[in-house]
Amino acid sequence: MHKKVMVIDDNPVDRYIAERIFTKYEFAEEIVCIDSAKKALEYLISFKDIPDKLPHLIFLDIMMPEMNGFQFLDEYKNLPETIKQNCIILMLTTSIHSEDHDKANDNPYVNRFLNKPLNVGVLKGLEDLE
């Protein structure tokens, strides 16, 4: 079980599904759901000096208004090292565009590219993340 995970997704249904899956399969002790990339950056910065309060895993949606997942990553690279060393980013999408997959896989901060919706099979595939 992970101590804390974060879901960044503008879709309330996708956030609800993620939270239910994490709870049902005891994937995380604490689940933080945030509806925008900008709010997520603010959240992360607020804990820059308290690494134990940072989420271990960040599930990041690609397609969001105002700031999409790739724009989030552009800002994320400028965050303090304490944040980047303690968080693992997993990109979430329903996109079938290969350029999205390639862009995510080429980003040094993205650990994996996952398709929505989250399910038990996806969670089992993440058992190797420490």
C-alpha cells in the first residue's frame, strides 16, 4: 500500500472511479483528488519542505482545460528537487494518439503511460513502483 497518491483530472467521474479503485483494493492510505493542474502544482509546492506529505504517485490526466498534462510537466521540471525526488508521475489518458504516448514516454518525469479508466489490472501492473 502506498502512503499517498494524487489524481489530477478535470473529469469528476474519472476522479471518482480512481478514488473508488484505490479504496477498494487498498492501494493507498491517503488519496488526494485535484481537478486542475494549476491547483496540483500549488499543492505540491505547499509541501516542498515536508517530503513526507508529498504524494508518492501522481496520476496525471493529459487532456484538461486551462493547463493540460504536458503543460503541467513543463512547470513540474522547475519545481524543487525535493518534490521531483519524492513523486512518481503516471500519465492517464483515453487518447489513442501515438504522439501523446511518445511525448509522455520521452518525458524524464513520466514513469508510465496508462489508459483510463483505472482498474485492478492497472494497479497490479504498478506493484513494482517503490
